Amino acid sequence: MFDLTEDQVAIRDGVSAVCSRFGDDYWSECDREERFPKEFHRAMATDGWLGVTMPEQFGGAGLGVTEAAIVMHTVASHGGGMTAASSIHINMFGPHPVVVHGSPEQQQNWLPRLVSGEDQVCFGVTEPDAGLDTTSIKTFAKKTEGGYRVSGRKMWTSTGQVASKILLLTRTTPKAECARPTDGITLFYTDLDRTKVEVRRIPKHGRNAVDSNAVFIDDLFIPESHRIGEEGKGFRYLLDGLNPERILVGMEAIGIGEDALRRGTQYARDRVVFGRPIGQNQGIQHPLAECWLNLQAARLMGARAAQLYDSGQPCAAEANGTKFLGARAGYQACLQSVMTHGGMGYAKEYVVERLLREVLIDRLAPVSEQMILCFIAEKVLDLPKSY
């Protein structure tokens, strides 16, 4: 991640060029008006960045998670925070089950439209009564002639207000009737038919420009041709996207933290109190310096995780570690930047208050810090499973 190749430098610089066209005022306006950043999304699509990880035959670049991480880290570090990142990052990992397990016809029909930005997809996985216990979802797809009829609820579905497609995880066999909890789960990619699906926006603390939603599905018909892979194996297909997602979310948080740290150190150089810049005081210097160290360490973990994934090696511990360390380092950098600004850090005039609100989501989702620590304890340290 640090010793970039010539092509990777070109990716970073190309993404930076797009991001530089959207300043702080644009992102603050999107946040204030709770308006999806469609202009930014369109610009990224026009320049081809939505297809970085998509196969070349479908209009993508066919690159790896390392390059996707460069894109998302760059996007997050230019003032747009999680608003900018969340508007596009499902393109980087969400369609992966289609890429790996979709039929040639499905891939040809669906992937080019995602690369071009013609379609936007939301992710229907989490449920009110299941949370991180994905095997306990209750949304059910009942087999019928030509397809399935689906009813159920989803929670925290991002971009549901603007999406035209949904990647939907359902049960096709009740959990009690399955040999293993992960059996009997089926994955679909289908139209978000709003005559059968109600998408209700959730008011929230931050990242207001990119909507999060409660989704109510009532007898939605899904053609059998919209099922990804085999019936009952959807949980395994979903796993294909989890490690990339954790790597990218961690790298996004690091980018936000680096942006906040730049703003905090600039303020510390400029702000003069008692005849000297506040950045001359060790009480200001040391916490900012520690933030830099933590961000750099987290980036190293992210680079390692991406390298392992792209080379086909196991990377679950490193991917989860990237999310854990990146989110914590990003959050602490944003918090310290607000504290460095003093009272002005609490004012919307300064971007750091928005960055702090936005980076918090990375500590909460897509997997909790506690579940990551449980995973590391069990899978790396060989301790007994605690839940």
C-alpha cells in the first residue's frame, strides 16, 4: 500500500482528481440536506472507478482488493468521509457473489450496468431480530411457479432510497429443519419493486446524505433466474464478499482519520494563544503524533490483508484486524482533531465535527469490535468459543 506501483499511483491520482472537484461545501450541503451525492457517484462512474474489481469483459478493470483499497482510501481522505465512501463502496465488494457464482447470462445482464452506474444496488442482509446472527434471519422465500415469493424485514439497508436493485439474503428452508445453521439460506439479485417493498428511511447520527433504511417486503415475486447459484447455499456465497468489505471499511476509516489529522495539525499551526501557536505545546503535539502512529500501523495491516486476499491466501484475521484497527485509529484521529480545534471543533463551519460523526459508523458496522475480538481469540489464539 505504501510502495505503490506506477499503475497504482495512476489509480490514486485519478481518483484524487475526481474527488478534488467536490469540496467541503458540497459535502456539507449533502449532509445538511440529507441528499445523496449523485453528482459524485456519476463522476466516479464516468471515469470508470465503479468497476475497479469487476471483470474486464463486463467493462471493469479486473483488479484486486489492493487497488479497491487504494480507491476507497483516497475517496475517504478528501473531505467526503463516509458519505463519499458509502455512495460507491458496495460496487467494490457487494456484487462479488455475482462475479464468482452468477451464471454467464446473469453477469452479462447485471455487471455492466453496475460498472456504468446505470444501476445502484443495496444490500438486504441484516434483520431487526437477527443482527450479527445472520443464520437466524427470518425473511423467507417460498418456492412457487417460475420463482419465489418473498416476505420479511431488513434493517440498516444503505442506499435503499436510490437503489434500483437489491442483493437479498433469505431463508428457503427454516433453520430448525437444516442440518447446519448456515444451510437453507438463498441469495438473490433482483429489482427493488417498490410496489411490494417499502423502504423507510432511518434518521441517524451521521452520514446523513447516504440513507439507511428499514425495509418491509410483502409478497415480492422474484424470478428463479434472479437466484444466485444454488438454492440453500447463499450463506457461503455471501462469505465471498465479507473479507474485502472489512478491508475496505477499515481503509476508509483510515482515510477519514488522515483527513481529520491534516485539518487538526493545520489548525494547531495556525491557532495562536498566549503569543504562540498551540501546536508548539506538547499537550497538543503528542496526541496528534500518536494518532499518526496508529493510522500508519492500521494501514500496514490493511496492506497485508489485501495482499493476502489478492494472492488467494487466508486473510480473515488480517481483514478483521484492518477493520478493527482502522476504525479505532480513524475515530481517535477525528476525535483528537475536534479537541484540537477546541470550541470551534464543535461548529459545523469546521469539517472535523462531520468527520467525527461519520467515522463512528466504522466502529459499529459491518461487524462489531466485540465479534472481531471473539474471532481473533478463537481462530488465532485457539481459545474456546465464547458464544
